[in-house]
Amino acid sequence: MLKTVVLLDGGNLRKSAQEIGFQYNNDFVERFAWSCIDHDREHVLRILYYDCPPFAGEVSLPISGERRVFESGDGWLRDLAQRERFAVRRGVLKFRGFRLRRGNATAPAETLTDDDFAPDFEQKGVDVRIALDIASYSHLPGIDQIILASQDTDLVPAMKYARRLGKQMVVASLGNMRRLPPELYEHSDDARTILPERLR
């Protein structure tokens, strides 16, 4: 049995799930993680989930200047961390301002209201944590294989490093392997499509 760790990029998985109509919650994440495994030949030692809790803070709205308070809750991450074999790695969600919603770009400036704008958030620290864990697990003699569910090409150097140290790198994608950038194919040993019907 190949001793395996599974690394899940939460932001990427959430986007893919929503695009094909899945409700994104911890039950879905758990089903997806275990669907990445070939249970006949692989033994899972750990499932690592990388994501950010919602932004918490107070910001000024773009037109009225009124204050808006964003409240954060991380109970769902704490729940996920308590599930079998799961560990959670947290990044930080940064507020980058407001952007015009689609369809409002041609509206006259004087007609715009706060509702025409959406908050713009950016994940920070997630890809670094994934890369560090790929490198760390690559040095463990008790690990044979790393399964990565992400579309982030910034992870390619870490994938190459793992393979140089003799670890098998597998990339997994929800629903359609065409979502994966070719660089991830090039620097993996195997690619797996997790079909939606396996998750219902």
C-alpha cells in the first residue's frame, strides 16, 4: 500500500464545486478527499485542507462612505479539522477594496450606488503553506505519494522537488481535467478526474 497524503486547495475546490452546482460544505470536502484515493492500493495518513476564514473588519463603502462591518466565523474550519485524518492550514483573507459588479462597467458614474460594487478579497499564505507541506512530506521516509487538488502553477517548484526526492506526485481535479494547467500535468506522475456522480 502506498502511504499517501492528500492536499486540498480549498479556494480552488470551492470554485470548481460551485461551477458545477454543488453545495460547498464540509461533507462535500470530505467526500471529495476520500474520492481522490485508490483504496485498493493507497493508505491515507493525512488529509490537509488549506483555506481562509472569512474576512473580519470594518470598511468604508465606495459611494456613501458609510461603514460596513464584516464578521468572521471559523466554526466550519474547526469542524473539518475534527474529521477523520483531517488537518486544517489557515491562510488570511485580505480586503483589497471594492470592484464594480459585472454589467455595471458602462453605467454613468453619477448613477452608481454602493450596491453596484462588490468587495474584493484576496487569499494570502495558502500557496506558501501548501508548498511548505509538499517539501516537508517529501523528506519523510514514511510517505510514498502526495495527491494535490489545486490549479495553482506556483506549486510546480514544490512538485518538482518532491519528485526529485522520489515521491510520487498525483494531481486531482473535480469534474474536468481540462481545468488543470498543463504545467501541473507535466510535473506529476498521475492525474485523476473526480467525477461529480461519485460525490452525490
